[in-house]
Amino acid sequence: MRSFAFVLLIFIGSLFISACSKIDDQTEMNITIGPSATAYNIPIITSLDTSQIIAIIPVNLNLDSMIRIQNKRFASTNIKNIRLNSLELNITDTAANVTFDNFENIRMTIQGNGESSNLLASSNPSDSKVKTLNIPVTATVNDLKTLVKGGTINYVLRGKLRRATTKIYAITATTTFRVALEL
């Protein structure tokens, strides 16, 4: 009889523990979201001396909509943290001489809600004719929750040129964000 009670106690305890982990799964979630690709023009730049702002790209984030597409139980008020996951720049101009080889480096920060982030992503493009640039996320401290609360952010691209540009660069910026949600 004692062994039966002991086995029953172990069974009930394990059932309780597994039920608790299911509750955790229902109250926390990690998702990846991304606003649509944002088009922008980088003006002709002739200065080679220093790193300079090459683009400030305004982006409207509808966080509630992007979150609810993946799970209707969560909203932007449930964001625990949000981090930049990826950044890709594409040159949409078909001219062969409009490529990222003119840039020695490109760096990205985000502005929003009256604040600026630390450096988030950085790349040193090769001196080859590429029209797509995946800029690695380099930030170790990358929680953007306070910046994105207002719904509108700016991608701030800084760069140093190795050669002056002679045309306006029509680009698209595509980002993804990793969002931790908690009820």
C-alpha cells in the first residue's frame, strides 16, 4: 500500500510539473517580425574624409498588427524585449556602376521615441560590385523596446566612402526583429 501511495504521489507531482511548463508556454512567446522593405534614396556623396550620415530612413511600425498575425493573444503591450535580428540593403538601380563598392563601411543605429540606440549593425563592403549587402548585427546590447514604443523609428545609416558616388542610390532596407513577448 505504501508503494502504491508513493507511485501515485510521484505521478501527481510529475503531472503538476508538466502542467506548469504548459502554462509558461502559453504566457511567453518569441517571434520574428519585419516591417515591409522600405525604399529610400541615398544622395550623391563626394566627401571621402570622414564617416557621415548617408541616410535617415523613416519606418512606421505597426507592432500590434505584426504581433497579432502570429498570435492573437499578444500585443505590443506584451513586449518584454525587441532586438534587431537582421538588416539587408538592396540597390534597386539597374545601372552596373551603382554598387556598394564605393562604401568603405556602413553602420546602422535606430532613433525613436526621442532616443538613439547604440551601434547595432556594421559592415565593411568588399571592393566588388555587389547590389545586396547583408549587414551583420554586431551589438551585444540590443534591446530596442523603449525606442519602438512610439511606432515610428528612423534607421540611421552612416558610412565612409572609398570613392565618391556619382548617382543617387535608390535602395530598399529590409529588417527583421526578434521579439520576446510575455503576458
